[in-house]
Amino acid sequence: MKNKKNILILLIVTTIVLYLSLKDDFFGIVREISKVNIFVIFCAVIAIILVIMFRAKGLHLFIEDKKRDYKYKEAFKLTIITQFLNGITPFSTGGQPFQAYLLTKRDIKLFDTVSILVGDFVSYQFALIVLSIFAISYNAYYDLFNSNIVINKLIILGFIVNIVIMIICIFFIYSKKIMKKIVFKLINFAHSIKFLKISDNKKEKLIEEVNIFYNSARDLRNKSKIFFKSVAYNLIGLVILYLIPFIIIGSRDITVIKSIVTSSLVMLFGNFIPIPGATGGLEYCFIQFFGEFIKGPGLTSSMLLWRFFTYYLGMIVGAVTMFLSNERRKIVWE
């Protein structure tokens, strides 16, 4: 039921975004989109496939460590389906429960499943931070956006949010005591304002789940080789993802390095919009950032194409893969 509501929200917000994007120069934007040649479309599609392949490779490293007979093609399929489930949930949180469900069905223990998902999340977040630091440093040195107050505020806010998430991950991995304090302070606060009702039985269950999470996170400390390999795969995947604006816009208006830096800054902030797919936020950030290099209907058409290839295409393929698979389809709607 929750996912039905998320899809409805996504459809409404997407409709609003499309209206706002097209209302000022509908025919000019459509004309710009119609000029896109087959080669650009082909390159963008190949890029997305490569992104999913490298994301799947990073995930497969952690799974294979726990279950040797788990094939890469299974991780690839799982990553594709996750594109759909992450796309219809706020903060891309829908894919992890499904991944846990499928991994436990493959006779992987709960402890190992949590360890896999924690490792995959932290390695991806680490790669994101590395590219963000590079992008911020490049921007500061070459003064790409320093004159734009709005953009600089977005950069600072996005970087702070990412750093806070990374610090929390480190605390969770290295300090059980701190992790418990944070979790229970949040729970007690939610209980005090009557947002949550926590019984003694639920508290005991929560303590058990926190222990499982901590032990799984601690297991990551002994997998440094796998972790940094996964970070490398995620870095490659993100770089390819960040090259898609260059593919769409072309070398006449933007360079490879500017595409990577600007895309990194867009994702730095936009991913934390609490709407499925960060819809609205990412489009706004794209217009704000890439508007420094390209103007008029070309900017809006590039944004719409970029959004289709980086978000909607993966969602469509993921949905088709999900419904053609042998897994229980009702998990999508629960």
C-alpha cells in the first residue's frame, strides 16, 4: 500500500515538473529533443548499462564473500530490480528490504545479509563522498560557481548532509555504545512527542536488531580489501553516470571534467529531497548548475533527457524485470 502512495506522489510531482519545464517554450524544447541523434541515445543507454554493471559488481563482492556460488548475473538482476524499487521510494530506501528478502531466500543468514547491505551502502556512500570532495575542490580552485550564491548554498548543504551520513556510518561500525545512544535517544524523542508508541517487548526486539546491525557493521572492518574494491567499482560507475550530461549536451558547450564535477554537485544535494526519485529537487539542481554552461530550451531539453536516462529508464527496465521474474510480485505493493 505504501508503494502505491509513493507511485501516486511520483506521478503527481513528475506531472508538475513537466508542466513547469515545458510551459514557457513547449515547441522550442520539443524541437531541441527531436534533434537528438541515435548515436547520442545509444551512448546514453550503454552508459546506464555500464553504471548498473559496476554497481552490481560492487554488491557482488560482498555477497560472494558470504556465498561462493552466488553468480554475478544474479547480482546484476537484483541491481536492476532495485533501480525500480529505489525509484518509487523516498531517499531510495525501497531496494534494500527487497535485496534482504531475496538474499535470505538464497539461504544467506540474516547476519550475513545485513553485513552485505551495510557494506554495499557504505562503499557507495564513500565513493560519493570522494567524488564530492573532488568536485568541491575543483569548483573552489577554478571558480566555476563561486559567483552564484544559490548554487554555493546548495553545495554546502549537500556536502554537510553527506558528511553527517558518513560520520553516522563510521559511528555505527566502530562504536556500539554511541550507536545505541543515538538510536534510543531518537526513539525516546519520537515516543515523547507521541510519534511512536514503544512497548517493552518492542524495545527488547529493537535492542536485538541493533545488536545484529552492529555485529554486521563490525564485520565490515575485517573486509577492507573487498570494501575498497567495491568503492573502486562504485567510483567507476558514478563517473560514467556523471558523464551522461556530456553525452547529451555535447563537447561544444561542456567538457568531460565539467560534466563530472557539475553532476557530482547536482547529486550531492538533490538526492536528499524526500520525494521518490528526489523528483523536483534534481531537476531544479540540474537547471541551476548546468545553467552556467547552456541556456534556453537547450538547457531544459537536456535536463529532461538526462532525467529520463538516469532515472526513468532504469525504473522502467527494473519494473519489467521485477514483474517477469519468479519472485512474489506482491512485495512491490506491500
